[in-house]
Amino acid sequence: MKRLFIFFFGLMMACLTSGITPLQAEPKAIQLSAATVLSPPKPLEVDFSLQDTSNKPFTPASLKGHWTVLFFGYAQCPEICPQTLAIVSEAWRQKLDPNAQFVFVSLDPKADTVDALKKFLASFNPSFVGVTGDEAQIKKLAQAFRIFWTDPSFNAAGQKIIDHPATLFLVNPQGQIKALFSPPHHASILAKELKALMESQNS
């Protein structure tokens, strides 16, 4: 299972960056050690209709007009999701763009209701936005980010396991993928590089 997941993760990276050269020098010569920057940014040529944890529609328009850090996971995740959310939560306190949003897209929409996601995310940061809805719509959005995941199973402890990548995506105000961050994540580095990338395009 792990080998299959590693293969799919490698495939995701290859597809997402195919024909795209990582940016070697951003304006102001910012130095990046964790981010893989896409140049030019990758448009999200997909239409989807989901629901966020404020009971508002979540569509392609929801990714425009501000920066978005986006992550795919599930509320019952025992390790990857809570660990990543804790890191993002710490980074989020480092005075990033005040209009930026963090979006958590459920890969287990049958279990992750709006209320379940809201409760889960509130323990990390009440401003974090959860997204759930029709499974087919989730797949459309996930495929646009080249996300692969497994069907749910249960470990010996009875925990629900869905293998999925821990990649964080940075979407620019034009609704395009600007960069991605592969694990392991570190809050200080993540905050520094997110801020640098946001400021480089805003300047």
C-alpha cells in the first residue's frame, strides 16, 4: 500500500510540474528551500460546486481575489492531517497576508459533514475553512491538483485510514496554483516562504 501511495505521489508531482520549470529567481531575489514554485502558475481549468463550513457555496470563484493555502484530508485522520494543521496554524500566526485563507478539502465527504469539519478545524484555527459536498465534485477538484488517495480502511486500533499526500498548495488571487509544499513541513519555514511568495506578487 505504501509503495503504491509513493508511486501515485511521484506521479502527481510529475504531472503537476510537467512542462513547468521551477522558478529560480523571484522578484527581490527571494530564497526558497521548501516551496516548489510553478512558473508560469498553473490554471485550474475545472468547474466544481461544493459547500464550505459557513454553509456557503465553494466554487472556482472562491479561489479568486485572495491567496489560498489548500490541503486535502479528512477529519478522522489520526496523524497526517492533525500534524499538518497544527503546523499551518502556527504559521498562520506569523502575520501573513490578512486576506489569505486556508482551505481544508475533505476526501471523506460522506463522514465529513459541515458540522463535523467545522468542529475539527476549530480546534486548530477558527478561521480555517472546511469544504465538503458531493463525492464526484470532490474528485473533480482533487484531480485538478493531481491528488490521489485510497479507499478507507481501518487499522488495528480501529482508526479510519485513507492514504493521501500531505502536500500544501498555494493558489494565487487569480485562482492559479502558484506553488506547492511537500512534507516534512516546518512552521517557521512555511510562514517565511508563504509570506515571501505572497508579497512578491503583491508588490
